[in-house]
Amino acid sequence: MKTAPSQTEMRKAFFNRDASYDGIFVTAVRTTGIFCRPSCPARKPKPDHIEFYPTIREALFSGYRPCKRCHPLDLNGSQPEWVSTLLSKTDADPATRLRDGEIRKLKIDPARVRRYFLQHYGMTFQAYCRGLRMWKALDQIRRGADLDDVALDHGYESNSGFREAFAQLFGLPPGKSRGNDCITMTWVASPLGPLVAGATDQGICFLEFTDRRMLEAQLRTLRKHFASALVPGRHKWLDRLKKELAEYFAGNRTEFTVPLQYPGSPFQKKVWEELRRIPHGKTRSYEDLAQRIGTPEAKRAVGNANGLNRIAILLPCHRVVNKSGELGGYGGGLWRKKFLLDLEQSRGSS
């Protein structure tokens, strides 16, 4: 897990165009939807229009595109020409379908493309393009666009092909995505990098860092528990979550009031309920947690349930530490766990 410098340090480096920080973090500009290297020569945006990410992948997963002036996808500052060619085509028309045959016509080796995109984006080029098309399509559908028009707009030659691709990505045919039988998903910015959040009408059911290794497995479990599609969009609980998280990271909130929904086994739910009882600014050991739920011999099982928690921060598994006081494991990375504990303990002592 990559550790990010402090917000103050990154802000100073960005506005000073400090090239020594290139590759250490990237800066995303909300008003333009792009992300840049710290040394980017472009005109600097207003401070309240930016956010920082420790990795390129996190910026991409938050919906930002790479800057065409500073080429942040290449740490040496000179993006390979063939990468620029591919990205310019997808930027110009997200409906463009560049299969291996079309890529070869550009005198580019598809295997090389796959390796490069997996290394820099954490996904293949085809997955990158498919994601762009489908997320844009879903946004149109949620706003009431005709399904036939959406399919054609996004490069699908037939409605059946579009519906099949849509269902594979979101778990539900597009015609059913207008209704409420789904888990509404969104991205949430934070000082620790972007999180993906999900909500049902009963409350928040998912909150996890986008670069967590278990993210895909957790999303599959989420679909299984709720038998619902995951659909990006707006939801009252997600709006409330964003507001409360912003207050939390600003040091102005010690308790969350947004409702939660976390189905699991009876034992898992016992552990997760006990997590909610750990006071802000305090920690508990795995042994203590096992004692409190009446199963003192189940320390290992408590640790497993802790690791399967699908609602980070709000179900505060970061407050569980080793008996010795050492931080122990954390799915989001130990640097994030330390940040959260330092934030809460400084707030509790103020």
C-alpha cells in the first residue's frame, strides 16, 4: 500500500510545481475532470477545486482523465506515443470499439497494450473502454433516455448485445435499472483516497476503499446477500453519508447517524454490532472483542469477521488492534488505519 504525503505537503508541492513529487501523488481537478502530475505546467486551479490521490489508479477509478499536457500516466513525463493514440481515440468517442484487430491496424501489439493498462490502470484496455461506455450508458438510462437510443449511442449494433453487456457489468438488465430494486452506488472522495459506497432504501450497505484487494469479492458478496444489481446514481443515504464523512474528516463529527444495513451470519453481526460500540478515539483488542460478545475462545473468528466488514469507517474495524497495542492488519492498509486512529484520538483529546 502506497503512503501519501500530508495534504499540506501535497498542496505545497503542487502549487510550487515541484517535480520531485512526480510519481508520489497526482492532483485531480474537479472542474475539468482531469488529473495531473505535481509539476504540470498548466495554469493552477483554485485550491478548493482540487483533491489528491496517491496513485494513478485511484484517480482513474474516481472518474478523472489524465492531463494531456503533463502525461501523468508515464512517470518519466513522456507518455508512449501509442498510448496517447489509444487514449485520444477513446476520449474523442467513448463509443469507439478498439478490438485487437483495430489495435493491430494501428501497428500496436494488443499484448503490449494489455500489459501496460494492467500495470498503470489495474485493468485491461478493453475493460477500461467497456467501463467508460457502460457507465455513460447507465447515466443516460437513469435520466430517462430511451434504451434503444442509448444502445446505439454507445456503439452497440443490437439491443440484445447492449443488454447482455449491461447485465454482465451491473447484474441486471437495463430495463430494470430504472426501478428501486437495486443497490445505488457512488464514489466518495476522502483524504485517504476514493471510496465506493452503496445504499439501499434501508441504509448504507457498502463503503470500501477502491484499491482494496478484496473489493471485487466484497461486491460479489453484496450482490449475493441482496440479490440486487449494483447501479450508480444518487440516493438520499449516499448524500447524507458524504456530508457526514466530510464532517468526520474535518474533525467535526464523532458519531454517524446515517442508517446502516449489514446482513451476515449471526456471529458476524455480533462482531459488527460490537464494533459500533467502540467509542470514538478508543481501541479494542481482538481478545477483548471476543470476550464482549461472549466467545472468548473465538479470537481468530473475530478477526475474520472484522476483515469481512463491508462498511469501512462507519463499522469501525480500524479501532481493533493487537493485544500488544500494535495496529495489526487492516484491509485498507495500515497507513490508513493509523490516519483514522490519529484523527479520532486527536479529536477526542481536544
